[in-house]
Amino acid sequence: MRKRKADNVSGQSGPSGKKVCQQQQLITGSLRNANLVTQSAVNRAIANLVISALLPLHIMEVQEFKDLIATLQPQRHVMCRSTLRAI
């Protein structure tokens, strides 16, 4: 029985027939991309949560809720109750 050659995990053959190594993305690059969540995306997510779960609007003023958002997205903040009401 003939054995097949194993696929090379570290790279594939390029146009010239040479092996092309693929570089693994650094974890710092992944963490940098985590900050790409915009304030408007956070606002939409909060509004969807409040509407879907039928939460009272004063949830926006609860410190633990603010802490949760700050933990998940330190660069973003919780909108105020009147802003949520206007949506």
C-alpha cells in the first residue's frame, strides 16, 4: 500500500514552488481589535438589552451596570436615561 505525503502544516507551496510560511497573528493585535467596538454599537446593544428584557430605564443609573460596561469596554460609557428614552 502506498502512503500519501502529509500536508505541510507550516505553509503551502507558492507560485515559485517554494514553501510559504504563514505567520501567526500576535495576541496584541487581537487585543487591539477588541477596542474597535464603537460607542454607537454599545448604545444599540444596551438599548436592545433593555427593550428585550423589559428592564426599567433606571438600570442606566445602577452602578453595577455601569461597572459591567466599563469592564467589558473600558473606553466606552453608559448613555444616560434620557438618551435611551429618546431612541
